[in-house]
Amino acid sequence: MSIFSQFGVRTIINASGPVTRLSGAILSDAVRESMRQAGRDSVNMEELQAAASRRIAEVTGAGAGLVTAGASAALTLGTAAILCKNDVARMARLPDTTGFPNEFLIARDQRNGYDRAAALAGAKLVDVGHSDWLSGAGVRGVEPADYEQAISPATAGILYVLREGASPTLAELVPLARRHHLPILVDAAASLPPRSNLRDLASRGASLVTFSGGKAIGGPQNTGILCGERSLVQSAAVQMLDMDEHPTLWSPPEDFIDRKLFPAPPRQGIGRGFKVAKEQVIGLLVALEHFANGPSGEFVGEISRRLEAMARPLRAADIECRIVMPATNEKSPWLELILKDQDAFDVCRRLRAGEPPIFVGHGRLREGVLVVCLDAVRPDHDEAMTSRFLAELGGKRSSTRT
Ligand SMILES: *Cc1c(COP(=O)(O)O)cnc(C)c1O
């Protein structure tokens, strides 16, 4: 019996991957148990985040790190850090940025629904360049020169969304940013795997990097990581942590927050609403440890075997499906169900409404394709899911039913 049933909430099979609206990843036994234990004791949150910073620094190669309330909060806090550095008067004013540099340059084709998180801190996003090859109007993407032309005394930093095939690449942008002393905040929320991104980005010149803790890392759904240059992470930390401490008593861990830089403790910062509980910090750290050091091939191999087992009876019932193997062996394969005569939206609706409710990937419904991702599906749900597909997709078995 699920705890959710006590509150009248149905549990679902989430075949869409660890997406937020469907409650993210399934937590491993180790992560769940670590969170249970964390809830039994009290700690000083500055000491806990300082310890998290050391762990994140080890794993990422960055100077420091902070566990945030998701990558979106990390974007807001990273922006706030770049806007304020360690200037307490600026921190006290955010999101009002009148009178100091507040513009963040972003390639026009990188604009997305999450960039409001940067604007939330008070930054003004300035679109640069055009992608002519994306629009089919030419051969050039956004180029470093497009950024260069937009730099002014009002420029505070660069927001860069990491994506394979993006133009310019991070490597192409870094020399320009260095020349103009502009920090680069990299949104890598969805860029794991490959695991190499976890370690590489700081050394490749990103000043701050955000990762989602609740996606591939497999941590609690509302966690994220902000990592990068120590002084910037420090600025983000004091703008997030609860600052209701007596000035004469405030003594945060020195390697995390250098007390001498602050004439007085900052007031509650712009990130105060993004607080992270001790259970989440611990859960994220345990998940991160596993993600960084665990054998990734094993997970992918297991997913392949499960998909094969699901595809066999579907094929036998004449349901067209294919297993797609991504180019990298770090990403798990997925199953595509190809509909012939049925409306994909209708099938999706029925799958959601039935028992057990199934939420498949909905990115390709217009093509008549249902995408089944097992990253957030418990293995003991595979059979029930296969039966529902057989029943709903009009295979041999369902024709005996109707
Ligand atoms: C998911 C995502 C985010 C937000 O991450 P959360 O951890 O859910 O806050 C930000 N940017 C991109 C590109 C994402 O895919």
C-alpha cells in the first residue's frame, strides 16, 4: 500500500523520465534511507552546506558548490552572485539592479522557459546574434562576435545553455568572456549524462554551472547544484541561507564563507525562498556519489534488457515498436510505439486514465509515436505497463477483448 493512498492520491507509472510534473526520479534505497536518517538530527545548515561544497568540489573539480532548490533556483542564485559579488548593499536591493551592471548576454536561439530564473534575480537578458542555419536562411549560427558587439558597461555576465551542437561552443566563447572579464553562467541542468560534463565544465572555463539534482543524478526532485568559482558560490550561499543570526556570533566555516569579507552578515537574500532542507542536501549528496562513481553501463544494460522483454509480446501482437539506442552508452535506450490507425492523443489520454495510470513521453504525439522511457519506472511495473499497452494499442490480445 502506498503512502499516497492514505491521502487519496493515486500512484502512476511515469514512463516520461524524471520530469518535474510527474514527481521526478524514483529514489534508490540508499538515497531514501539517507534522507530518513537525516531527519532524525539537527545540524547547522552553514556547516552542512560547507560539507556539501567540499563534496561537490571533489566531484566537479570546481572551487566550491552549493545544494540548491533545483537547477532553476541555482540559475537565479548564480545570476544573483554575478550581479552582487560580495557586495552586501547590492544583495539587499535585488531584484532592483538600478545603478550597477545588470545585463546578461544570451544567444537568441538559447532563449527558453527556464531563463526567467535568471531574470528573477534582477538581470536583464540581452539577446544576441541570429541562427541562420537553424532557420534555413543561411549557413551561420550565433558567433562570438555577436556577443562582443553587445558588450557594454552595463554587461554583467553571459548566460549559456549547454547543448550538443550549439553555436558558439562553450570553448569558443570562453576566450572572449575572459578578455572582457565577464563570468559565464552555464545552464547544464539537463546535460547529464554524459558524466564528463559533471567534471569538465569548470575546467573548460565556466564560472558557474547549474545541474538538476532530480533528473539523471537521481537525487530528491527539488534539489540542484550550483558550482564554480569559490567567491561566486560564496555570494550565492549567503543570498540563500537563513541569515537571522546575531552579527557577533556569526561564524560560518571559513573555507565556505569568508566572514572577513562581510562587514555585517547580509540580510535575508533573494534566495531565501529557495531554502533546502537537511534531508534534501544529504539525499542529493548520496545520489551524487552514486551517479559520479557508480557503474553507468550496468544501468543502461539493465534498461535494454527490460525494454526487450516489453517489446517481445508487443511485437507478437503486431504492435509496431522499436528500441532506440542513443549514440552514447551512458544514456539509456527508450522504446517507441508507432501507432497506425489510432489518434496518439486519445491513446495517451486512455493510458493516463486507466489502471494503473501510465504517462508516456508526449514529445512526438503529432507523429503518432509514444515514447516509453524506463528511467523513472520501477522494474516491478514493467509487466503491468506491457499489459496496458497490449490492451490499448489494438493488438491481437485487445481484439479478443472488444
Ligand atoms: C530541467 C531544466 C531546468 C530546471 O531544473 P530544475 O532542477 O527542475 O529546477 C533548467 N534548465 C534546463 C535546460 C532544464 O532542462
